Amino acid sequence: MLDQYPQVVFSYDFLNLAKQYREAYKALSEVTPSEVTPISWPRYFLFCHSIELVLKAYLSHTGLTGKQLQNPRVRHNIKNLLDKAIKSGLSLSTGARHKIEDLTETYTNHWPRYPITKSAFIPLIHQFEPDATELFKAVDAALHPGRSFLDGQG
């Protein structure tokens, strides 16, 4: 079904979804850390999912089909999606790339979605916000050449 979609529509739909998840992340109040909830997992999920979707927007814009984006190797793997996007021409600073890659383990292990059953290092998402903004601006520029990215929309 995903491959029946016109490729250009597919990439813009991914971008619009990514922006919606990013806005939902921003709109969801930060939960005050406590002993029980040191991290707001719903916000964490929204943030990481917006990263996944914006990368898929770029990759579908470069020609990857829905079937290719469903490949288990890239499906929810932020690092692999980012590697493919960089190889396909996405311009992103080295610092932003490395920071965004740091979200991969937490997101691919579904820790924002299910109880964590082991001890692990969890990077805090607030430190990734400038890098996510850089990523969104880069993808938006690729899909909308000549139009400036409006931070309130991204």
C-alpha cells in the first residue's frame, strides 16, 4: 500500500507528520522529575518519532519507497536512517549528526513505549533540541527549496 502513493506526496506527508509530532512534543508540558517519573516518556517518544519521520521524509524525497523504509534495518533505527540521509545528500553538521545518533539505542529498544527491564544510560532529550531544529531546517530546505523554515511550524 505504501508504494502506491506518489513519491512526492509521500515525502510531504512524512514531513507534515514529523512536524505534528514535534509540535505535540513541544505542547506536552514537561513533567517535573520525581522519584517515580524522572523522564517524561510520552515527550521522549514524540521527540524521537518526529526525528524518525523527518528522516523518512527526506529519504522518500530522494526516492526511497515505502517498502524500502519498512526494511527492518532502517525502520525505526535513527542512526541507520540518518546514515542513509547523509549518503543521499542531507547537509547536517557533524555535531548534530553525532548527537542525533545518540537517540538510537533508547528509541530502537522502545524504552519510551514500554517499561525498561534493564539498567541503561538514557540521554535527556532537551540536550538534542538544537540538533533536531537543525535537522528539521535541513530537511525542510531540501523539500521546499527557496522557502525559509519557520520555527513555529517545525
